[in-house]
Amino acid sequence: MSDDIPMTDDQRPDDVLAAEYALGLLEGEELLMVRGRIAREPVFAGQVEQWQARLAPMIDSVPAAQPPEDLLARVHAEIGVSGGETAEVITLKQRVRSWQIATTAAATAAIAALSIVVLSPAEVQMIEPPAQAPLVASVPIANTDLRLAVTYLPDQEELLISASGLTADGVHDHELWLVPGEGPLQSLGVVIPGEERKVAITPEVAAMFRDGSELLLTREPLGGKPEGVDAGPVVAEGQLQAV
């Protein structure tokens, strides 16, 4: 099959045929055939609707344009056709049809390229969003030289809490809290004196972390704040900073 002969409708995939219909490239019997399929084949009609939805924004963005008034006369002059020369007019129609075929082939190639993006997003390398900066805080403990080191890793949704200088008193535990922009305090878990602890953060709580978020350390009974009661007294506070 030569390059200037288009595929027939039974050779073109339904998805390409649906896209050509959405682009307004079909005419004559082929257009009537596709309209009939849309009326009786729900799956094919759905393909047409999908392409119309995808292409509508692109088509709407193309500004309207009118051909020059002398265009037809210039075409006639170029190919040596006068208004009454029937054979030449037929030749002109054939040449116009050849141009339509070439345009259809180009549009089909464009649709194939567009399909890579629209129909196969998994094969397209997506641009990675820039990674969020870690947040750190050094929380002073009361009037001592001891500090609680807190590091939040956004890409892993993990919190590292280092309490290497603290010692347990056997009576109390200390619980770390995030102060969100609004709503109740969010517990970040009980601090383990003398250890570094890794805490997994849920997506809901992770969305509350910000540069400048406040942290509180409260004194609680062993095991942390009991349910149904208020948090204990604040013994230390600090602020997360982006690094």
C-alpha cells in the first residue's frame, strides 16, 4: 500500500477512528458509518466522548481564522482552471482530496504521539516535584543544658527524636506534641530517655508540619497521657526550622 493511500476504517484501530471523528477529519460514507457506530456501540461511543473531552481544550485554544477572499481565485490561477472547465474542476477536487488525505495522515501521526501522553501516562517520565527540606528543632529541657533533638524527614514521613542526655526518673514519662495551625495538639509519642527513636508519621499529621511549627514536651504518667484527660504540664518547648 503506497503512502498516499489512507487506511480504511476496518484497518484503523477504533481509538484512532474515534480521535479522527473528534477532530472533524471524517466525511462522506466514513462519517455516516462512524455516526452509526456511535449510535449502536456504547463502547465506541465512549471512546469518542473521551477524545472529545481530551481535545476540546486544545481546539478551543486555536483562534478562529478566515481564509483570504481571493484564495479560490489564486488556487484556480495556480493550476490553470477556469470556472467552467468541468474536467479541471474534477482534477482540483482530486488534488484537494489528496491534501485532505495527507492532512489526515499527519493528524493520525499526531494522534499516535498524543496517545503516548494521554493513553499511556505510565510510560511518560513525570517531572519529580522538588523534595521538601527536613525540619529540625533543638528543644531545651527546663533550666538545664540538656536538649531534645528532633528531626522531621518529609520525604520519608519519619520523625527522629534523640533524647541521649535524658535519664528516666521511674515515675514520669515525657510526651512530645506538635502544635498545628488549628485544631488539637497532635501526639508525636513518648520520649525514651537516653535513646534515639524513629517515629512513623501518618499522612494526616505529616500535612500539619511546617517551617516554624511549635513543639511541646509535657510531663505525663508512665506510658504517656491517659485517654480522656488533658495533657500534663509543659516542661519544654521549641520550634521546627527548615534546613
